[in-house]
Amino acid sequence: MSDKGWSIAIHGGAGTMAPDRMTEAEQAEYKAALQAALDAGKAVLAGGGSALDAVEATIVILEDDPHFNAGRGAVFTYSGVNELDASIMDGRDRSAGAITGVTHVKNPVKLARAVMEDSPHVFLSREGAEEFAREQGIEIVDPDWFATPHRWRQLEELKAKKLGWFDVDLKYGTVGAVAVDGEGHVAAATSTGGLTGKRWGRIGDSPVIGAGNYADDRACAVSATGAGEYFIRVGVAREICARMRLLGEDAQIAADAVIAEVGDLGGDGGVIVAAPDGGTVFSFNTPGMYRGRANASGLNEVAIFAKE
Ligand code: ASP
């Protein structure tokens, strides 16, 4: 059993959001969107459901919400397509599923789960992943479902200003969830459109098991957001779990140390972590991260800026 009962933490991307760059109404909109996702996960966990079901239910809400860079509202590639990546992992036995570069799958996290549970593989890509989705009866949509005018403008801005890969909108809108259930099992899920203007089949950290997502009952569950290239090089999610498991560090110390490593290399972003004892922590080196957490003892919070 977890000492504190179930708990859950979510993120909707880290970046340079600041109180003077968002109206009160925008802040309220994002907080309501985060709360709706948190509520979906809470309902699963409060009903005795598993951490795995809770993170999936949470991510589905965030993927369907155009505020975030995942599913509907995903960023565009350089050639004007929404290419989606997702991953999910179960801390009980470290089973995992991930997909990259799909363009017709309404909820990429559901496909990642199907890869985990119904295929002999861990990681599928592009047309092959879509073929598997169709075989599994996963919902397929027209690519227009994902496209929003806001993200199209960001692509045009990137092209017009010849911005660097990590500059557009100055934030990362990937979504993630980590949870520990009443039995002390952890799970993590992450979903993203990646980076605006990505080319050449670029894949970030989000669907890479061990980089943007990891779950191990012996340590913790982690979901990341940020400059994916750095998160892959550091192996962020597994590094945090390894520090907790092998060095006995607590979640905050391990997460802060690994985010500091990302920062030392020049990367920015953040993580959410859930430990089997029921603790959840956030760590990020950006001015803000859309985030929220809740637990069985009544904790419920959503926040955007670092100082909140
Ligand atoms: N980590 C994601 C990527 O590099 C981006 C994000 O967090 O928004 O694809």
C-alpha cells in the first residue's frame, strides 16, 4: 500500500509563461483545462482504479483539448503536418508502449497502450504504427482534427522570422501524467506534437522510454517536457528513477539534480514525478510549467508560474 493513498500529477508543458504575458482570462482557461484533466485521473484513482488507467484517462482529456501541444492542437511540422508521438509505462513490470509520427490517430496515448498490451513490441513508428492502430480498432480521424489556426500561425512565424527550433511561442506544450494508485503501483504517460517546424522525421524525448517517460515501482514514475534533444541525451526520466533507486535520493532531490544537468548542457524544461509512497513533485528550470496534482488526502492544486 502507498503510505498516502493514491496521488496524481500532470503537466501541460513548460516554458517562459509569465503573469504579464497572459491575461487573467487566459490563465483561468488553462487552469480549468488542467483541472478537467486532473479530475479524470482523480475519478479513476478514487474509484480504486489503477495508476495506468488514471494516466491514460488524464492524457486523453489533454490530447482532446486544443490548448495543449498533443492530439488536437498539436504543433505543425515544417511541411505543415501534425505528427504525433506518445508513450506509456506501467511501473509494476516496466511494460511500455510508444509510437511516433502518427497523423491520423485521435488519441496517441491509446495507441501507445495498445502497443504495450497487444503487440510484442515497445516502439512503433509512422505508417506501421497507423496500420497497427487500424487493426486494433483505435479511433482514426482526418488530419484536420488536429489542426488549429493558433499553431498554424506559430509555424508561419517560425518560417518568417527564421526562428530557432526552441524559440516558437517560447514554451513546450507537451502533456504528461504520473500517478501512484492505492496499491502503490506507479505509471507514467506522455503525449506531444513535438516541436513547431520539426523536419526530417525528427523525434523528441516524449515517446522515448527512459528519456521523456519512465515508470518503475522500485523508484518512481516520470513524465517530461522541454527541449527533447537534451532530455534524450541525459536520459532524464530513467536517470531520476535510477538516482532514487540506487542512491536512495528523494524525488525532489533526484528531479532537481537531473534538471540541473539538462540546464548545464543548455536545455530547458521540466518533469513531474510520482513516488510509490504517494509523494508527487515538480521540477523545472523555465519560468513556468502548466501543472497540477491531487491526492487521496484532499490535495488539489493547479498552477502555471514558478512562483505560485
Ligand atoms: N519534449 C517535446 C519534444 O521535444 C516538446 C515539449 O515538451 O513540448 O518533442
